Amino acid sequence: MQPVSMDRREIELLIFDCDGVLIDSEIISANVLINQLEAVGVAVGFDYVQQHFLGRSFPWVVSEIGSRFGITLPPDFEDQHHRDLLIAFENDLRTMDGVEAVLSDLGVSTCVATSSSPSRVERCLELAGLAERFGTRVFTASEVEKGKPAPDLFLHAARSMGVEPRRCLVIEDSLSGLQAAMAADMPVLRYVGGSHLKSARQKTPDDLARIPVFEHWSDFFELAPELRREDDRIRP
């Protein structure tokens, strides 16, 4: 796959991943999972979780853990993870610095397409103060047959929003999300400002390394000035 070329003047929709893009949640999620796995006798570190599970739906993660380690997880493993995660989010969840200013100044439509469960993303957006910004324009992996890195979720979001894939711009952080955007033939930018990526050792494959990268949301409109609202563009 090759990164999709983009004429930003033709972009009509920004599709945001949630975890690691809008909210700084991935380290919190990883630590909750690591602690849960330790309790059932599976010892993994952050780098392992980062490499194998980042950006994937939790049902897929549960299945993969069972396969990789040859164990059957407790029936309530996913529910317990959800409960523990929301408690941790109540205390520690933060929005990515600068993202709210970008959302306020955008001149195109927006939506969220995430591997998170509907209840999790709903609560995360509420805690982060972003729920009203997206309303019902939130799409999850539970709505499609195959989650990321398959293109299904992004194509579903575009179809639901009535926008052609080539006129969508995806903002992602995970390798699986980047692969999904490319498979959907959508232009994509990679946000690497999350705390989980600042300490990451994950190697980026060559086909994804050519995707434009930005670390600070304050730099977003330097990459895509045409996406700023007209009245903001002419400010002195």
C-alpha cells in the first residue's frame, strides 16, 4: 500500500480516532490490561501491549491473548477491564493538548471512528468534555464485520456521513489505524503526541513511515491550512 495523496481543498470530513488522538488514554488502558493479565499469570510489559494490541478492539485483544498464551481468560475479563478502565479514566483521563482549539476552528465536518466499545467511547468523550462536539457522529468497531486494520470502520463512517472516501481525512496514531485508512483509500495524517508514543520503541513499517506526522495539535493548521474556518484564516 502507498500513502494516499491529498488535495486538502477537497477534504469534506475529518475522521478522528479517539484513544491516542483526541484523548491521552493509551497508557492508562495498557496499564490496566497489564495488571489484569498479571493477575491471571501472564506477564507482559508496555512495549508488548504497544506492539500487539494498540488500536485493536478489545474482543480481538481477548481472543489474541488466549491464542498467544494458550489460556482461557475468565468469563468476566472484558467486563472487569471495562470497569477498572473507567475508574482509572475518572481520575487520570485528559484531552490531548490543543485539540479542542483545532476542533473549534475547523471548517469541515467531523466524526469519530474508534475501536473502543460504544459505552467506553461515550464515557470517554463525556469525561474529556468532547461529547457535545461530536454528538451522534461516533462510530465504533461493533458496527462493522472487521475492525482495524481492515478498512470497514472508516468506510462505514464515511458512508454514514455521506462523504466519498477520497474526501475524508483520517487522523490516527496506531499502526493498525494507519493501515485501515490506507486500505480505505483515504488520506491520513499520523498524530504522535500521545504519551504512549513518546516512550514507544515500536518500529514503523516502511509503507507507513511515509505518512505525514505531527506531534502537536498547535501545528495542525500548518499541515492543512485549507481546513481552517474562513473567518479564522483572515485573522491578523
